[in-house]
Amino acid sequence: MSVFSNEALTEQHILITGATGGIGYATAKEAVKAGASVTITGRNEKKLSELKQACEQETPSAKVFVCPTDLNKVEERKRLVQEAQHTFGAIEGLVNSAGVIGGNALDQLTEDDLRSVMELNYFSTVLLTQEVYEHMKELRRGAVVNLSSLSGLRGTHSNTAYSGSKFAITGFTQSFAVEAVEHNIRVNAVCPGYVDTQMGQQAIKNKGEREGRSYEDQLERAKAGIPSGQLSTPEEVARTIIFLLSDASSNIIGESLKISGGSVMR
């Protein structure tokens, strides 16, 4: 159940990366429910079109612009921002949801694996934000929400590349927040644990394979390690993101908001 008014983001233009993933997908649907015009991006045009249709079916007044983009390419990042703003005007909210899992224990980690994870999870996030930030500064308003992770707050076994990329996002969030607030722009991050998405399921499967367990056994172990006894849903994460985009969070600056079911408390 949503606690948000359908005017919480009215007349705002929100850009959501990684919109074909579970969290980005849910965030787009919640954003249009809250009254925003939404630009969605990812690499899979078919999935983006399906998301646009889902938004329009659920919210007939939805305004959704599909813009497939490879965020690792500078010219495509620039094109994304230009086309988004040509379609719906200035971008007032940015959700950096694009990301990948990957990597291994350090003694098995390849340079290609490390570069691939850092390129999308960190470099492209910072550089796209840089593009959008220039326009937000002109507006003197805006909100940025980065997708970090509990892995951006504490390390775990065989998670060197992914955890390193998410620690980098957490640090970026804090440093950027104190710069951006001078221009009336709020910057925060969300840090989910296991979320019931394809990526979350793959992470559980990978851990099970490393430890010689089936997916089902590893899933039960994962749930047992969470005080609430359950994985987060993408909708729970999405609603937290909408809160951080809205004026309801007007004095929340540079935070890394945990969504952990009680598994990380600090």
C-alpha cells in the first residue's frame, strides 16, 4: 500500500537509470503514481517498452519517455540528458539504479571483472550525475537518489568488486551531498540488503554455489539471517526512493538509508 499522494511529485521530471531491473522498474511505476513525468533508461529497449505499457495501464495519466542508453559511453549519457529534457523539460529528480553484481574472492578476481563492475556501478553513475547536476544547479532545486547496498556499508566474503563499487557510491553520496546542498539539491542513497529481484536471486544463487548449497537452501539461510525473516520487495525500496525524492524528506541530506529487515543496525 502506498502512503503517497498522487501529487507528491507532480510536475516533476524524474530520470531513472537501470529501469529494466527490479528496483528501477518498481520505482518508475511508483513515480508515475506520485504524479511525475518519467524518463526510463536501460539497455533493453523491449523491456523498457513493456515498463512504459505497465505504467500506462496502472496509471492512465502516466507520462513516460523511453530512452535506451549504454551509460558507459559518454556520448550516450549526453544524448540521454538532452533527449529527456527535450521531451519533459528540466530533470528535477535522478535515480541512479543501474548496476551489476559480479566479482569473486580477491585471489580469483580478474581485472576485466573488476573494471566491468566499477565502470557501471561507479564511474557511469558519477559521470551521468555530473551531466544532470549542471542543469539542476541552474534550476536551484533537485534531488538525487543513488542505489548503494548493505554491501556499501560492510564487506562480505567473495564480494570484493561489488562491495568496493558500492562503498564508492556511499562515499560519493556523502561528498556530493555537501556540495549540492549549496544549490538546494538534496543527495541521498538507499542501501538495500537482499531484495526479491532477479539480481537478488542471482546473488543468493552465487553464494549457494560457492558454499555447495542449492538455491533453495541458501535462500532459507539468507532469510534466517534477517531478523524480519524475509527479503525486501522492490516496491519497498521504490517507495523509500520516492520519499527521498519528495519534499517530505527536505532536510535529509547525504544519508545512506538501510533497508535490511533488521540485519544491519548502526
